[in-house]
Amino acid sequence: MARALASPRMPSDCDSCPLRRHVFYLDGVVDDDAALLALRQGCRSLPAKATIYREGELASEYFTLFDGWAFRYKLIPDGRRQILSFLLPGDAVSFLFMRTDRLHFSVQALTDVSLCVFSRIALARHVTSRSDLSANLERLEGREIAAADDRLTDLGRRSAHERVANLILQLHLRLQQRGLAEGDSFPFPLRQQHLGDALGLTAVHVSRVLKDLKSEGLVSIERERLTLHDAERMRRLYGLNERSGTDRYLL
Amino acid sequence: MARALASPRMPSDCDSCPLRRHVFYLDGVVDDDAALLALRQGCRSLPAKATIYREGELASEYFTLFDGWAFRYKLIPDGRRQILSFLLPGDAVSFLFMRTDRLHFSVQALTDVSLCVFSRIALARHVTSRSDLSANLERLEGREIAAADDRLTDLGRRSAHERVANLILQLHLRLQQRGLAEGDSFPFPLRQQHLGDALGLTAVHVSRVLKDLKSEGLVSIERERLTLHDAERMRRLYGLNERSGTDRYLL
DNA sequence: CGTCGTGTTGAACTCAGTCAAGCCAGGTGG
DNA sequence: CCACCTGGCTTGACTGAGTTCAACACGACG
């Protein structure tokens, strides 16, 4: 069952939180807002594999991922699973909770996680009352749409090797932006089953693809850390652009 | 080149437009708003295959599809195409233009189309000034995210037959909601290449799958009209739910 | 020490892709 | 009126990327 321990890294208030600007604000677009931060009710820690939200259930809280990784996913009736996205420290569990209390996907902790907890209603009311925050929220949702469109293109039109390479590059980029990568190396808690479920592949095939990438000297994985030895060559080999569509046009 | 003829079906003002409530309002959630409708600058008609918007270009207008079909798509450098979604009468070309002037996908007319044209800036300003419209816009974007997540699950985890069946059922549902289906039959201007590019398949394989669906007596297609002979059996055979995730939880 | 979760490898298989030919309806132009 | 295109659909033969099933390795953990 869900232990509830505060993460050692979690600050007691938002003022000193290094991830703050990722959660509600597009960098620099909206000024910090003490009233909004004051709405934080507390934090919650959950162990790996815990369910953070289950599809269709009523949610009265709004979560933000402070530490650890999680993922959004859907199950189809026969048990197949599609991972929709990975959530990294600094991500909201979903902006959609701002406007609705039930969603179409579930969320599971991938590692042990610490969440910041807000009252959904209070937060929604606050955002509604400030048109700059609303506009900002729309932009953040726009980013989600762009990210989903990128993934769609991946699954529809790219080979297994391209998909795996692309996902690794994306994760690296996102972690870099949050200051959570150390150069070319970053934490990589994913099982091959997760990669497969995100990319529309079987875990077995992911294993073979990773073997290829490793033997080409592009990546190595040790003790849940991935190192990118030649990101540029990987991009070239697998026909991927420097920047993802996700970030290219949407502020 | 783009002819510019008014559609015979297009009303001269929004008051009598039967599609109005689909474009900006979730049914009944937001009252009609004369000021918003007054922002319509006019209309534009384009022939099939015309480019409505090209990825990365600056847009100063906001479009709404009044008549005909269109689709959003991305090209990857080697020429492969992924269709992200089909736009039906009553759809906005993209809500994202409300908050940004460049997007990550292109839009092409699939049939001859008529568009309603608004000034992007004026519309954005108006929506920003009314918190109910902003909240509503966020909900509409939420629907897009849910739809994208559904498509992702399709491409990642379903077979070719399931994908084709599902897309047909979805189109039927959406057209029904807009009063554009006649019972089990509806306009179907898609080439098999479009189906393939939307579903991550080749046109050749789409042809084979459709042959199967036809010979099972589930659908028939004649003169750009599709008839669903047994939607219920099709759903059962291909493991699909009555309602799509898109609509189930998001108002 | 056994068990569990995870990853690796091989062999057989299959779904979907590729390539190529032919068909058909509609449109154009002689 | 016929000849000829053109774009889209169908079909067959072959290929191949990715799946399935099964065995085994290995480390963590109780």
C-alpha cells in the first residue's frame, strides 16, 4: 500500500522549488504568482507501480510531479496497454484536470514519486479568474497536443529503430531542460516493457533494437542510467530533427 | 489555383448557421455570444487538394470549416505523411491558433471546402476577455488531446482491421452528431491513401482490409458514400466500445 | 537457496509492406 | 465517337519487419 513519506528533496514551500516554473508557467511568459502557489495543499509520496489516477474515476485533487517518473496510459479491453506519455519531475499529471474531474486515461508511478497536491476546484477557480493564467494554460495544452501529434507520427510512420532512438532523444532533451541530465547521461528507470508499450512494440523487439543501438556505439545503459555517446549521429542515422515539433512553434 | 466562390449552402451570417454551436461552444455550456459571431470576417472557398495552412507559416486568420472535409497532417523529411485528424463541417481548423501564430502541422482540403474566416487576434482577444469562453476553449482542447490519445492507442496497439473499423465508426459518430449522416450511411470522400496515412498503413493494405469488411457484410462504399450495415457487429468483432474515450469523460 | 522480475537469444511464424501488372470510370482531345 | 490519359482500386507473388513462444541467464531479495 501507499506509504506516505515526504521526499527528502522536497522543499517545504514553493518559493524555493526549482521546478516551479515548469509546472504552471511558460518560461518568463507569466510572472510568478504567490496566490497560486499558496494553493498547494501539501505533498504525497507513493511507491513505484502505485496508481496515481485511474481512468474514469472522480478526482478532487490536482497533482504535480515533484520527484520520480510516472506515465499516462490506456488499457484496451483485452489487456493491451498503450503508454501515452511519460511524466518527468516538473510535469503536471494532467492539465485537463483544470476543467474536468474525470479523464480518459490512467496514471501510474514508474519509480517512487513525490507529488505536490492542490485542490482541483480552488486551482481551477484561480486560473479562471486570471486571464493571463488561462491563456498560459491553453498554451501548455497546446504543447500536449503537439507532443501527441509527434508521437502519432512516430507510431504511424517510423520504424522500430527510429521510434526507440527518437524517444531516447526526447527524454534526454526534456530532462536537460529541467536540469536533470548530466551531460549526455541521464536517469533511465524504464523497463523494456514500458518502451514497448509506449512505442507500439513488444518488449522482445525493444531488446533487439537496443542491442543494435548499443553495438553501434550510440547508447549504453547501466544501473538505470542511459548515456548517449553520439546524439548527433543518432539523429542523422534515424532521420530526426534537432528540435521536436513539440517545441518548434509553440512557445 | 484557389478559386474563391461562396458555397451555396453558406448562410450570410452566423445567426442561421446550423453548425454554430459546434465551433466555439460545448453544447449548452456557454450561451451564444453575438459579439463573438460578429467577428467573422467572411468566408472563403477552396478546391480539393488546396493547402489551407502550411506547417510553420505565419497565420493571421482563424478558420472554421463550414462545408467539405479537410485533414491535418505532418510530413517527415523523407516524404512519409501522417494524417493527424480529419476535419469535418463544424470543426475549427485548429483551436491552437487562438494562442499562437505558427503550428507544427499542415492542413489540406480533402474535398472542395468553404471556410469561415476570423481575425486571429481579434478572436483571441475576445476569448481572453471572457473567462467562460476561455474555460470552454480549454475543454475543447481537452477533447483534442483525448482524441489524439485514442488515435495513439489505435496505432500502437490495434491491428489493421481494428484501426480501419474504428476510424469508420468514429467518422460515422461525428457526422451523426452534426446531423450530416443519413441513418447508417454518410458521405465518404476519403481515398484509400488517406486512410492509410491516417492509420499507419499502406493504401494497398487498406484495400485488402476494406475488401474483408465488405465481404463480411459490414460496410459498403458506393459513389463516395459509405453505408454501415451492422455497426454493432463491427464493434463486437473488433473489440471497440460504444463510445470513444474522446467523449466519454470530457464534457 | 529458491523465486521473481527483467533482459537476451533463437526459431518459427505472420501481418503488413513492396513491387508490379491490370482494371475501371471519368475526362480530354482528336 | 473513339483513342488516350489519368487517378484510384484490386490482385498476385514475394519480402521483410516485428511477433510469438520458449528457453535460459542473471541479479535482487526474502
